[in-house]
Amino acid sequence: MRLVRLAIIAFLLTLSAAPGGAQEIERIEPPFWWAGFEHRELQLMLHGNNISLLTPAVDHEGVSISRVVRVASPNYLFVYLDIGPGAEPGPFDIAFSEGDYTITRTYELRRKNPDAGHVKGFTSADAIYLIMPDRFANGDPNNDEFYFLDDKLDRDDPYGRHGGDLKGIENHLDYIAGMGFTSVWLNPVLEIAMPVASYHGYATTDYYAVDPRLGTNEQLRQLAAKMKARGIGMIMDQAVNHIGSGHWWMDDLPTSDWLNFQGDPVMTPHRRTTNMDPHASEYDKTLHADGWFVESLPDLNQRNPLLADYLIQSSIWWVEYAGLQGIRVGSWPYPEKHFMSEWTRRILQEFPDFNIVGEEWSELPAVTSYWQRGQHKDDAYESFLPSVFDFPTQAAFTRALTGDPESYGGVWMSLYEIVAMDFLYPDPMNLVIFPGNHEMDRIYTQLDENFDLYRMAMVYYATMRGIPQFFYGDEIVASHPGTSSHGELRSDFPGGWDGDTVNAYTGEGLTEKQRDAQQLVRTLLNWRKNNSTIHHGKFMHFAPIGNVYVYFRYDADLTIMVILNRDEETVALDTGRFAERIGDATHGTDVVTGQRFNIEDSLVLEPRSALLLELER
């Protein structure tokens, strides 16, 4: 039997020497790595025909093989390298052999970037611009379509590919910086080899390749560097809960438990509170976490240690490779929560000043706060997640702007109570606040296209505690009346395509209202960019009376007073009850209009208005 086996190996290895040979190692992931990380062990996932028959060996200073794992599929080999503190950066060979037969692959170990600013997380000093790359600007029409990708260019289809790309974003960095944004959150940019509706990016089919319709890995790295040179950080959207059904794994899954409900998909009932519910059944917990969103999104089993290592490493790879400012993770409560804890811990172990924000779409602070790092819990679950999206405040604020001003107690009380629950969060200043995102109606549509309410929203999100995020197009009051179709609300940014008659980058063709909105956001964010009181100052709000809500941002150097009047009538505001914050200030200047107000006794507030006053001592 030994002779027969050797004969088979010899035949396969002979074939591998020729183009298209049966023994070829087709993939090694990650494609390269770095010396200098805290965590020494590196998993290499190798894929190729019958490669599990091979035994690897390395001969490189500071690098050794710690273990080799073979799995059910003979076409995978998991090789774990120990990269010691003395590991020398540079290429080295890994030999794969069986008896006298050997094939060799070269692997590269790079030096980890020593610059402390290479990876530095977003903070409350930032303002985030959310961009869907396919819909922002087409900078390179040559990459609009590829013969090996089925989802072709079709700008007439709201769910089709429209041709936006990384080059388009690069071409408009001056606009982004000029608007006052200091961070860009890119919806997922990795390959999506799906037949239809692949434009949004949430069905990854290759964890180490940018989708060619958007650009290349190198273009993403260069874009991040050019952004950084303009004072803008890159936040990468990463999906770890599921993959697209077109992922290359699906043709040859490594193990019988690589996916949840592998071979017999069950859909999730979306019971996210089973993660923290002390009374939840194991049945409900499993069904929520292991269930698939849809059949085209296979749900990953992060309890598989090989898959867990793979996902952690791919995230670390992109952070170091591109010099990211942050990671956004959608559907945070869906993956196995202990894996997510370890995933976060490992990333922050390598990049302690990094930031990660998770999406928990709940209007209950008790639910969203569960995930933030440092929260004390009865179930002893430890999360390392620095930031979460503040969905409770978003929902309460929008209701306050659209509610009946004649309602009992006024429109602001619900928002006031939600913000009062900040005691649940270990770090409220690190929450990401937002008027809208790519999965909800545009803020202008939510506000029934009322510009006065829109102005109030922009003032609020520029001054509230936390880190503001705006969806591209919010600054020109993009809307989609009559529909909540995701394809429609993720409309093309005007001016990003040849032939566009309106150009929001230059202002050409914008309506007066659009120009006013753009100037409002530009004024607020450029003021915010250089305002340390907004970045790090304290927050105090006063219980609303009627339909007026007043809050302050303050520190030793400056006091900022924000007044939001949702009433349909002019209101005379008695300023005496704010004396503990106003102090001896007698006047305030509105940041937006430059108008100076006497605040000694009272203020007359216009209907549906917002004042943003820097107080004069």
C-alpha cells in the first residue's frame, strides 16, 4: 500500500509541474504577513487539489511551523507558523513534500509599519462620511465590467452596478475634505461575485481581494494614504457573519461544520435580544445566531477554530495593509458573540488606539449598550467593542422632529429620556450618532422634505455628544419620496458620471435649497473640525419645556448653547433657568448665521428653528 500511495503522489506531483497540473497549490491566504505583531502564530490556509497529502517545512530565521491541520476536504491544508520576535522580514520558501517529492512556494514576511500614526482610530473629534462606492463617482470606466463577473453595468437598474469606484472617490477627496469630513466609511469593497444586486458589497466572495469593478488592493491602499494626507481616515466595512453564495469556498467547503446549518439552511428569526436575555432558551439563541439571513448568504460558523482564525487574520491584514482608521461591522449581534469578543480583542491587541463600531439596530439603550467595552453585565460576558451605533437616539430624535407639536408634554421628552440613559454606556462620547444610513430612508425623506426640520437635524448631529456620521447626499438633501427601495435611496451622487447635468462637487446645477443645505453642513463641520469643546467637552441638557430643547457643550475655555424649537409658533425662552451653565455670559453668536443675541433674560425663538450659540464671557 505504501508503494501504491507513493506512486499516486509521484504521478500527482509530476502533473503539478506542468501548467494546469492536478497538484497545484492554487491559493495561500493571507497572501503575505508582517513581522512584529504581538500574536506570534499565523494560520496559512492553502487550497489546491489533494494538497493535504503534503508535509510543509520552512527554513527561515525566526520562523517555524507550530502545527499542521488537515481537514475533511483533501484540498485544504492549514499550516500554522510561529513568527518569533527575531523573525527576519523578507521572502522565504515553504517546501511541501511527500517522500522524495517536493514542491516549493515562496511566502513573504514584511516589516510591520513602525509609524504610530499608521493605524490610529477615529474619535469624537471626527465627522464620518458614509460612501457607497458604486454610487459615488465613476473615476475609471475601464473597470465597469469584467467577463468573469455576471452582474454587469446598468445605471437604469436601481439594484444594478452603476460604475462608481475607488478612483472616483480619489478624484473628489478635495470635496470631502472641504466639506469638513475627517473620516470616510466605505461600504464593503471586497469582491462580490454574485449574479445580481452585488453593488452594496455585503456578500463577500473573497476576503483578500477588492472587487475589480471598484479597483485593486493597491488602489485601496493608495486611496487610504491620499486620504490620510488630507486629514481623512478610512473606515472599512467588514462582514464576518456571512459570505455570498458565490464565495470560492462554496465549491469545496473545508469541513462539515464550516457553515451553520450546513447543507440544510434555516433562516434566522432575528431575535437579537437572546444574546443578553437571562431567560432565553438555548434553542432560540442557536436559531438566532446560526440562522441564515437569506439562502444567498451562507452563515459562517465562527465556533470552528480554523474559520475563527481565518476571519481574525483577514481583518488584521486589512488594517495593517491599508493603515485603516476603523472597522464598521454590520449585524454585530448575529455572529457567535464569544468569537466577536475574541475577534475584537485580537485586533486591539495589535492596534491599541484603533476603533471599531458595531451595528446593533435597536431603539433600546439597554440592548445597544450591552456590546460596548467595559459595561458590567450579570452574565459575565466581556465585550471589547469600543463603539456602537446610537440607534436609540436616532429613532427618538427623528420622532421628535416629526411628532405632533401639540402632543402632551411636547415632542422632545422621549429624546431627553433616551439621552438620560447614557449611564448605561461606559463611553457615551464614543457612540456613533447619525441622522440616517444606507439601510434607512434618507433623513430629508424621513422629515417629509421640510427644510426647517432638516436644519435642526444638521445642527443637532454636529453638536451632540458622540461621533457624527452622515450618508453621502445628505448634504444636498437627497430624497426619494414615495418609496423606501434601497436601490432608490442609494442613488448616484450628481456629478460623479460623465454627462451629469448636475454636479454637487462644484455646485453646478444645484437648486437653491440644495446649495443652502450643502453650505449649512460645510459650515457646521468645518467649525466642528477645529472645536475641541465639541470634541472633548462635557454635555449637559435641561428637561424640555413645551417644544423647546436646550443643551450645552462646555469646557474651561468655551460654552456652547444649542436651542432647538420644534414649535410651530414663535417662542419666548426664559434663559434664567440655564444660569448654572450660562454663568455671567450676556451674549451669544450663532455659528451658522453670525448673528449676535442678547441672552441675559430671554430669547425669541423662530418657529422650527435651531440656534447654535458660542457664549461670550
